[in-house]
Amino acid sequence: LFFLGKRYGGVYDFGAFFAPLFYSDMMGLGDISRVIDQRLFYLALALCFFGLSIDRYPRLSQSRGWTWFGRGLAAVGLILAGGLYLHVDRQELAKEAYRKTLLQEQRRYADTPAVQVLHYAFDLQFTAKGAPLEARAELKIRNPHEAPLDTLVFTLNPGLELRSVLDGQGRKMTWTRGHAVISILAGDLLSRDSVAIVTFVYDGDIDRQGIYLMRDRARLRKGRWPFIKGDLTAWIRDDSAFLPPRSRWYPNPGVDYGHDGAPPLSFATADIAISVPEGLEAITQGKPAGTDSLGSRVRFNWKVEHPVSQFSLNVGEYERFEAQIHGIDCALYIHPAHRRQVLFFEEAKEQVLEVLGQALEAIEQELGLAYPYPRLS
């Protein structure tokens, strides 16, 4: 991952000088559907100009049939090109309007006090039945405010369908949802420092349009054209999943936008159980706490003992290399196709570990902070 700062709008241009086709949040990854649309647009224009050349180019007279063939080809190509462009432009305008709606929704709830999550207990299944992700998240929450709370506000990716919300006794709670924001009636008032249990049951797929709603303002553009490679900021597939924290794949207290400053953080511990098809591996925060064989599936258990502010999740076919570096248990997960590049340095293992230790030490000295966790994956 290459982080170049907000002033670059997340673009790693790599010498293309703001070429609009090479937008990507992760180097080498991008949705090429818009690129295909552009090529089809160029193909339709080519048919149009080819037909015009048959009809209008000065040469020996053509037969009536070829003349009308050229005119028809020009008309069809022009209609196809214009129709494709209008269709893509309409999609982009609808996407922009949808993202503005999501942003406005979150801003409406920005002043609503949010609870603090003390602990998450996740039970996750990837590609088990119909939905790409099936999840049950039990949250231990606390009211850190002076005033009691009668409404609990959480954010969940709009592509994930919320099925039910339960209290600590397993009773259904009353809730409403717009797109991403969930508002739950607490029933009994949640007084200061009081603790409660809330369980969310949800499933579905990640909607990438619900992520990074403020990104468009900083995004580099070359004119007003819709033919820009789409992003792949998050995904769930049969053979892999990439879910960064901002994808909001799990219920997060409060909202992300509309605050005067940065949104308040909630540091929590977690127990995370992730069921995946056999042959895949799941990686998240914390330390591995064992695996369970479930026939054709495997459940990976992770335990987060030191509170963290957010959770990410990766699923894929990985090989794991582990070592202790600078007093930290480090694990490197790579795709088997990249194994050769790692083993190429096998004879220099001790030197590589020493250099990595020096790099971690230099970062800590520069920041004035020690790495606070016992493991780095």
C-alpha cells in the first residue's frame, strides 16, 4: 500500500501524469468496467467514421448498396457511441447523487452522542450459503456521557442487510435504518457509565459507493469525463476478501462525517471467529487463537486482548512466514505465487531480520512512540 497524503487524493500516478484511466486506491488494483465502456465507445465511433469514409471519401463511385451500407454504419455507430456515453454519464450522476445522500444522512446524526464499544464478539461466515458475508456481532457498549441515552446510533455499510437487533436477553429491539445509519431505541435509558449488550445479525455484500464519501473533492480529474477506472477499496469474492475498517463491514458507533473535527474513536477488545472455505486463511487484528475444522470449511479464531480503534479483515490463499523482530511477533502472509520472491532471500534471512528491526527502531525513535502491540501481521 502506498499512502501519499490527502493532497494527492489517493492517486499513485507512477509517471502517467494524471492520466484518468489509472486511478486506484491500491497500486495495481482497479475496476476496469469503465475502461471496457470506453473501448466500446471508441469502437462505436470507429464504426461511425468507417461508414462515413465509405459514403463521403472521394473515389470511384460506389454501388447503391455500398453507399447505403456506409450511411447505415455511420448512423448505427453514432447512435451507439452517443447512447453509451449518455448511459455511462447517467450512471455517474446517479452514483454522485447516491453518495451525496449517504453523506447528508450521516451529517444529520453527527450531533447525536455515540456509545463506546468495549468489546466485540464476531461470528463471521464467508461464502457459506447465498450471501457473500453472514455475520453476527455482539457488542458490549457503555455510555460515556453525562446525559442518559435513549437512542443508539451505529453505522454499517449500506450493502449489508440488517436482519435483527437483539438486547442482552435475546429480545428484539426497535430500530430504523436509512442507508448506512442505524438508529436503535434503547428501551430503558442508558445512564452514564452503564453497560449493555447489543447484538446485530446481518448479511450481504460490501457497497463500495458507501466508502470514503469525502474523497471526490480531492480526486484528480482530467476534464469532466466518466471514463475513469473504478476503485477496489473493498471486496468479497469466492476466493478472497479485503475489508478495511472504513468499509464499515461491522457496526461502528456514531457516524464518520459531519463532526467539527475527527470523529470520536472507540477502543475495543474482540473475539473474532471467521469461517471460510478450506484452503483459505483469514487475517485480522490481534493474535491467532486456534482453528476448528468444519468439514469443507475452516474456522479461524482471533483474540484482540489490547484495545484497538478499528478492525480490518483479509481472506485469501496465503502462506505464512513468522519471526520475532524488535521484540514483536511478526507474521508475513503472501500469496503462493509470490513465494519465489520471498525464498530468493532465504540465505540472507538473518540480515533481513536485522535490517527490519533497525527500521522499526528508527520509526519508533522518529515518532517518539513504541509499537504498542505484541504482534504485527
